[in-house]
Amino acid sequence: MIMKSVQIIISGDVQGVSFRDSTRTGANIIGIKGFVRNLSGGSVEIIAKGTEEQIKKLIELIKTNPGSSKVKEINVKDYNSEINEENFEIKY
């Protein structure tokens, strides 16, 4: 099973609308490791590690506008740093 790591930046109405909590719940169900956090410009960053299929499921989850968010844009790129989280967490 080949694991990959990605950085996902989500923009839109994604802060203060339960986006991080809903994403954490879904990512833990999918089996993704990593974290989600707010960025200062109003977007949200996800650092995720999982199989190709798990990453695809996470992106599909994001597209459903978790919580009461309104996702406008999703940017995904490879992430080459170590991810040490045991599960998927919210970072503050």
C-alpha cells in the first residue's frame, strides 16, 4: 500500500462554520493521518497522509461543503515533509 502526503488549501466561507471539525470527523472515518488548521487570510490548510483512494475520498468530502461552509476553491499539491500525527487533528 503506497502512502502519499498532500497539502490542500481550501478557500471560500470555511472559517467559523464547523469546517475543521466536520473535516476531522470525516478524515478519521476515512483513515487519513494529518491535521487541519485555519490560515490568517481566511482559508484553511489540510496536511493529509493516506493512500491515493483515501486522499480522493477526503477531497470528495471537502467538495460537499462540510459543516455549513461554502467551498469556492480547492488547491492540492504534494507535501514532502514528515507527518507524525497518529490520527487526523485540528491544530490551533
